Amino acid sequence: PVTGGTLKASLYATPHHLNPAIQSGLATAFPGAQIFAGLVRYDNQWNPHPYLAEKWEISPDGRTVTLHLRENAVFHDGKPITSEDVAFSIMTVKAHHPFQSMMAPVEKVETPTPHTAIVRLVKPHPALLLAMSAALLPILPMHIYGSVEKVKDHPANMNPVGSGPFKLKEFVRGKQILLEKNRDFFIKDRPYLDGISIK
């Protein structure tokens, strides 16, 4: 692929904000999935691939998912991503997302090490990995939001700090969203684009 250039795209609606953890719909998910990284990525056959989670194990009874996080991933402000951020993000989606049922079986998330998160379920949930994509479960910086209760109305939703391939440069409601390349992205030599301009 050629490196450089700006992708120009358009959205059918202006997003209320840019945090997909508490808002459904393409208007938020498209820019949000560029700003925030998720735990897994999917190819065009819906096969999961490592993203912030380098690997994972699902217990034989389907009630425990152990996630092993990348150790080199940081948020756009330079703070490292830890299992505490993963637990915080999962519980935020469980509490506030319109599709709360996708995290309803989650009983708790344990964080035995900074790069290990253990998701405990009350029953097996075959769609859990699908719900861990960036569009549905963006990994939020707990150090910015503070608590799950504060996320819904937090000003960071309009000016988010994520860990995805692009950073927010400008958000003018009703006009445009400008994203710029995250030069500290945890995947080597990515992204290829210099930016994305969304009208």
C-alpha cells in the first residue's frame, strides 16, 4: 500500500459525540473506531484477529475469557493501556450502551496483572468476542473519565483520547470531523493514511 494521503468520506448524520461505548450507530462508530482501538479486529469473513489483545483463551465451560494485552500500546496522551482500562470499558458498555445485552452476561472483570484481564461470565456468551470490536467496545482511558457513572456526560466524549490509528484534530458539529495519523500507533508502520476528512 502507498503511504500518505487523506481519505475523504461522508456521513449521513452528525454524531452527538465520538464515544461508541455509549452511543450506537454508524455516525459515531465510524470515526470512533478510528480514534479508539478495540480488543479484537475482524476480517471480511468475520474471523477475529489480535488488536489490543494479542491473544485470548476461552475456558472449556465458556464462562471465562482471559485476554493478554499488548505491552507497547498507549493512549494518544502517552499513558499506557492496562487491564484496568479494559475492565473500566467493559463495565461502561454494560452500564450505558444501547445494546447492553451484549455485555449482560459479564459478572466481573479481574485484573491480575497490568496486561491480563479475565472476563467472568454468568453463562457462556458466544457473541462476546464480536462485541469486543472497536465499534462496540472502544477501550477508554480510565484516567480521563474517572468512573463509569461519569462517562455518559463527560466532556471527553466530544474531544476523545483513544489509542486507535487516528487522533481527533477537529470536530465541527454539522460540518466535519478531521482525524490525523497517530504516529505512536502500536501496530508498526500503520496507519498508511495521513488523515481522514469526514463531511
